[in-house]
Amino acid sequence: MGQYALKILLSAATLVAVAELAKRSSFWGAALASLPLTSLLAFVWLYLDTGNSETVANLSYSIFWLVLPSLTLFLLLPLLLRHGLNFWLSLLLSGIGTALAYWLLVRILKLVGISL
């Protein structure tokens, strides 16, 4: 149970640090958020839980491919906000666009024989 509490505490601290830093500097908040901290934490937790390097390698490989459609959010959100849409609608539409990008990439990867 202590290990779960530690996982939650470190993961939450990372998110809070990004949000607090972004209040002071969008550059430094973005720099911290752009680091693959979530992935690094997931690799560590997964390895500690399983001791299986192959499982970590498979996760890393899948993350590589799935980062590509996630970039859709970072393109659509500022575009919609700067065109006058309110925050919540922009976030919703960006989320939908990102989900469609994920769907499309997974379909393309299957067509070329890449399995996640």
C-alpha cells in the first residue's frame, strides 16, 4: 500500500509542479510538461512491479507511436483559442480532434503491419 501512496504522491507532485510553474512562466511550465516525466514514472513503476525489461520496452515503443497524434492537441487548442472560441469548447474540440488523430494513426499503423 505504501508503494501506491508513493506513486500517487510523486505523480501528483509532478502535475502540481507543472501547473504552478506555468503560472509564473509559460516557457518553464511548458519545458517541464514537455519532458516525458509521465513516461519515465510509468517505466520505473512498471519495472519495479514486474521486473520485466521487455514489458518496459514494449510500452516505450507504443508511446513513441502514440506521441505523434497527441501533438494534434497542441496544434488545435491554441488555434481555436486564438480564433475566439471559449476555453471549454476549444478544449472539447481539440480533444475530439486528438482522438480522431489517434484512431487514424492506429488504422494506418495496422495497414503497414505495425502492431502496438
